[in-house]
Amino acid sequence: MNPRTDEIGITLLELLIAIALSSIILVALISSFTDVSRTQTAQAQVIDMQQNLRAGFYLMGREFRMAGYKGPHPTPASKAGISIAKIDTFTFTALATDDGIDNDADGDTDESGELTTIAYSHYDGDGDGKKETLGRRVDGGSRSAVAENIQAIEFYYETISGGITSRSTAPVATKGIRAVDITMLAQTKREDPDFVNAESYPTESKASWGPYNDGRRRRLGHSYINFRNL
């Protein structure tokens, strides 16, 4: 029998060419998908980092302005004010006679002149030996996290004494503090293998953080808070 020359089919060479082209297209699609996935992951981490930074500034701003609050009719006996002012720790008291809490643990709730003590600090929240969490503690209770992945924080205090204004991260006396300039540096939770951060970040006290030379993206934020009750 003689083979027919008009039969429809493909040769081995044509099959190999089709497989090669399909492989090239598949690799290109996988590469594109991987790039998009990495970009989305990086953007999600940046958004989370910025939200942490905003949350920290918002809560500190709202509560710091209550430092020294003595109520609508303050009495000379009230001792509300700032008790600890360090570069990464700030503790203050304010009148709390209507919060339904026994703030001084003496058995009486909302008694006259009762003060609440609120402390903010930068601490090691996961036990890895690095301070990366902004925490809040109320009346000596357990500390809770306000913002995570905070690389560094600086409280730069403005003090008035004898009519002279000075600024320091470690004021000698807390009584003259009238404002604080907060610098906070947030970082992404994970490193990006395709990114290198070699930036330096200046603070209000003229200090500089970094460069860290790693794969974490960072955002620097500032907030000036005036203690209106002092």
C-alpha cells in the first residue's frame, strides 16, 4: 500500500517547536505573576506599617494632651502631672473621677481627686532582644501593644524654667515640661529580598537612625504635642 500524502498531522519537529513556545509563554506568565505577587506583598506591608505609625501617633496625641488634667475646677491639692520623661518612656497622671475605675486601688471608685496613671514606652514585645513595640500601661496594670514594628522612638521635651525655653530628651525636672516633639520610625514586618534600605533618618534632637542596610522599608513620622493642662 502506498502512503497518502494528503493526510493531516504534525511532525515531531512541529511538536517540539510547539512545546518550546508554550514553555516560553508559561515561564513569562509565571514570572509576571511572581512580580505582581511580590509587589502586592510589599504594598500590603507598607500599608500595615503606615497604619501602625498613624495609630501610635493618634493614641499618644489624644492621651498626652490630658497630662496634668485636674478637672473643670482644679484644687491646689491635685498632683496631676508628668512623673517620668525619658527618651523612650513617658508617664503622666490625670484626674479620673468619672471613669468607673478604682484607679488607685484603694477600694473606692471615682472618689474625689482620684488620678489615673498612664505610661507609654518602647519595649521588646516578642522577646527577641529588640525594642520594636510601642506599649501602653494604665495604673500599673499589664502592658498592651499600641503599635508594633516600631524601630525607634524619641521623645524630645520642651521645658520652660525661669522664662528660658530649652529642649532635651532627658529633662532634669518634669515640672517645667510644656510640650513634646515625638519622632517615630516604623518598619515593615518582613524583609524584601529585592530591596535594600540604606537611608538614614534624622530626629528632632539632631540624632540620626540608620542606615540599617537591610530589606525592610521604613517610614519616619513627627508629631508635636502641647501639654495644654500644664
